Amino acid sequence: RHAAVRTAFERAQRDALLEHQLPSVQITGLSKRYGPQSVLDGFDLTVRTGEVVVVLGPSGSGKSTLLRCINHLEQWDAGEIRVGGRRLGFRVDGRPMTQHDIANERASVGVGMVFQHFNLFSHLSACENIAGPLRWVFGVPADEAERRARALLDRVGLGHRADALPRHLSGGQQQRVAIARALAPNPRVLLLDEPTSALDPERVGEVLDVIRRLALEDGLTMMISTHQLRFAEQVADHVVFMSGGAIVEQGHAHEVLRHPRHALTRRFLSMMG
Ligand code: ADP
Ligand code: MG
């Protein structure tokens, strides 16, 4: 049922495909501290259009902080983040950004995010969780918003649960609604922060199946933090391994996963695999 791990030929095909794609996310010299603690220190990464980046690392290594910076849910201390060529957190007049500026930026720059704990609106149906933000944030007319919401629910296999409240859905179903919601404004890049970590083991597969299809069939640009190594091998083009707030190693997915250079990466992979 599951896609097999990529062959050498498939990897070469992916490389050739991605080589000529424009950068979608460009991070240079990104640094972030919480008080005295450095969480990101001079982080560099380019994600090309259509590329899938998997972020690995033990708890507390900075994975969520990285993804939250790219969605501008956190402020950073130094460095630059560009999404679709546009520099985040930067006003032409050089003044600091207000919360209002950040909200406008988030709506226009095209970053979608999926959280470990789904973060659905508990009082709204699956359909309204998707259609509501399309109306409020993006000004989509009500009938079109509902049509798009139902089509997205079909796409994640939940067309028949469109009118259910989150508490009447399983964790796996709630996360699939959250993925549909994140896709609704057609983001140029989708960030998924440990999307299966809060799920019962028997619910993990259905969520990974949806993400796998988005990556391999729809060609979506994604950054995913996960502990699912076999899934990482199936979908990742590029792997970043973080530990203790630093980037220990990053590179071609197959190289990092199969031939890790750093002892910390080796230990982590043998522990998780
Ligand atoms: P991960 O997602 O890899 O588990 P995080 O990015 O959540 O790691 O956290 C990285 C480090 O930053 C941890 O040491 C964590 O305790 C710290 N941290 C995260 N968020 C905050 C915060 N809001 N205030 C202070 N420290 C934080
Ligand atoms: Mg985290």
C-alpha cells in the first residue's frame, strides 16, 4: 500500500526536476535566542519549489522554532527569511512591523502550517474550519469558500464528515482537516510540525498517506518535522538534522539518512529506526 523507498533512478529524476526550480524559501544566517539560550545560530537553507525538506532532531533541538519563524509566529534576532522572493519581517520604511503588518504578511506571502495538536476551532464543523478563514482572512465569497472547503475535505478523504465537529472526529481525521485548512489558500509552501506525534499509532498511517500524496503526486513544497524515518526516506529530498539548538548536519536526504557523517546523527537514527 505504501510507496517504496526511492530507488537511485527515482532520486536522480527528482534531483534533475528540482535542479531548475526557483527557490521557494531562502533562509540565510537565521539566529534566534530565548534569553541566554541560542536555539538557531546562523542557519542557512534553500528550499526549491516542489522540494520536500524533512527536519529531524530530538525534542528541544529547535525544529518547531525554525518552522514557527518561517510562518512568522516567532521573531528572530538575526538573518533573513525569504518566501517566494519576499523578505519577511521587513518594512520598506525600515520601521518595526506591527502585529497587523505580520497578519497581512502571513495572509499574502503563502505559508501554510499544520501543528502537532491540530489547532482546529472546536466550535466549528470540519467544513467551517476551512471555509471560515477563507472568508475572514482571504475575503473569499461564502459559496465559493464552502465549495472549496468541501472539495479539500474530499481530497483528504473526509467528504462524508464535512459537517462533523472536531470532537466527533478521530485525531487522524482532525489532522487531515487541519491539512485541508492549511491548503485552502493555495500556499506556496506547507510547514508541518510533527504532524503525527499526537496521534494514536493506528491513526498515523492515514495522515502520512495524505502528506505523501501531496509531496509525490501534487508536487507541493513542504518542510516537515517528524520522527517517522521510513516516511522521511519516502518523501524527503533534503534532510536537516538538528541537536541541542544547532544544525549538526544537512544535505541530500539519502546521504544524511543512509550515510550520516556526524556521530550525533548516527546515534539519533539508530535510536529512532
Ligand atoms: P523541538 O521542536 O525540536 O522540540 P523547540 O523549537 O520547541 O524544539 O525548542 C527549542 C528550544 O527552545 C528548547 O530548549 C525549548 O525549551 C526552547 N523554547 C522553545 N520555545 C520557547 C519559549 N517560548 N520560551 C523559552 N524557550 C523556548
Ligand atoms: Mg517541536
